[in-house]
Amino acid sequence: MRIGVSLPNVGLDHGKEMVLPVAEAAERLGFDSVWVAHHVTLPYERTSRYPYQHSGTEVAMSPGMQWLDPLVTLAMCAAVTDRVRLGTSVLVLPYRNPLNLAAEAAALDVLTDGRFVLGVGCGWMKEEFTALGIDPAERGPRTDEHIEVLRALWTQDPASFQGRFNTFDGIVLATTTRTEGGPPIWVGGNTDPGLRRALRLGDGWHGFEVFPEDMPGVNERLARIGGEVGRDPGELALSVVRGLMPPGREAESFVPGRRMLGGSAQAIVDELGAYADHGVHDVVIQVSLLAPQVPEALEWVAAEVLPQLRR
């Protein structure tokens, strides 16, 4: 199992002095990857509800919180790391022009020597879609088509595409990917449409707040949908994102009632092992809520948890 870390690119006053030391610490301490989140605009008032909320307390996404652009942030982190993979968890794909994104992702693939992973999702905040001039009802079809466009641009020379939202003929992407076929695409989303999208178009599935006891059901759904679309679920890299709270830090929980990885080092090891038993290849732990003490939290995980996972 590979263990990744969410970078603190989100917060009240987060900049490179917060993000870069965490990326450097993740590399130095033996973590496998670092990840960044994505939003473009945050409304003062919204009715859209965060879809991965389990507790009764809504995740705070208030105006004034810093959301550093994921691709810009990863480009800086690439310059101070040599080994860890760098990924988006996740980039809201309908917000981006897929031709521009194809070139940006290709550049990251080149500059990181193939360490970039493009995690994508279809989004959920209707107010953000409206601000960007995109019909939120089209987010699923746009996501599907944008993935197809990325694949075409990364694999065809010249590339042509005729779709509902994108049309081009006989073009060559300005940046050629280092990775054959382009960076791996991990598709986020816990619903059946998200799983279907991952099986049809992705290299991996990226689940949010999915617990070990949920994985048998996820695997059953993947098997059913895989049979419908003609794809072996065993071909997908399975990953999940979980919040982590080291012992003694429980009172600092950003979202009261949220179920976190925690309790003790052994409890965390056992829970991560349960994921592995169900075929999960990567777990991304969210420690960014512990800022500015994120490096200390990583030191604890590296000392108490990682050695037990790698015996």
C-alpha cells in the first residue's frame, strides 16, 4: 500500500511557506505522493451541500479561505521534490478548457519525469458552475467528454475530435507527454456514475470518505458496472482519501463528528490494512487541517505508522 499526503493548499493564509515544507517533508519521510484540492470561486451564500459529508456539521468552504491553484502549486512542489508522485485530489474537470489542460498536464508530466497523476471529478457546487458560466446539469457529460479529449490529444498525432462541447481536426498538442498515453487519470466520485466513469475512462478510482467496511459494497458495484461496460475492475488503481488526527490532537478537529483515522498508531495501521485487504492501492491522508503543525504530524506518522505497513 502507498500512503500519500494532502498538501495544505487550502486555508486562511496559506502560501509557499506552508506548502513547500510539507512537500519536502513528505519526500524526506518516505511518503509516496502529495495531493492538492481545487476550487475556483466560493460564494458567500450557497445551498449546494458537500456530497461527502457524513457528520451533521457542514464542511467550511468560506470566502476568504485560500485555495491555491492545484497545477501551479504542484509545479512549485515538483521543483523541491524528486521522488514523490504529485496529484490533484481532485481537479474539477468541467471548469477547465480540456485543450489548455491537456497542455498543462503534459508540461507537468515532462517536468516531473512522469510523476504527475491527474485526479478529476465532475464537481458539485452549483453556485460555482453558475459563476463560471457552465450549466451544472451538464457537468457529467462535460467530464466524460473532456477525458476523451485529453486522451485524444495525448495519443493521436495529429488529433481530431467531434463532440458535443469540443470539436477540432488535425491538431498537434504543443507539449508532448513524457508518459506514454499521458498522465494517469484517476476519477473521483462515490456514486454509480462516478464508478462507471472510472471504469469507462479512467486508470484509477479516487474515493472520498469511504471507510473499510464500505469497500465490499464498492467492489460489488465495480464488478457489476464493469460487466455492463466491459472493463475488468482489477485494471483500476483503487485509492481513498481519509482525514487523519494523531493521538492527543482530537480537540483540534476542523469538522466535529467527522470520522478520522486515529485513536492510536496500531488502530491506524489496522484500518489501513483493512483497506489493503479490499484491494485499495493508495490512501491519501488529509493532515492539512492540522496546519501549521503538519510537518510534526507527518513525522509522527512516518515514525509510528509507516514502518508497520512496510514490514
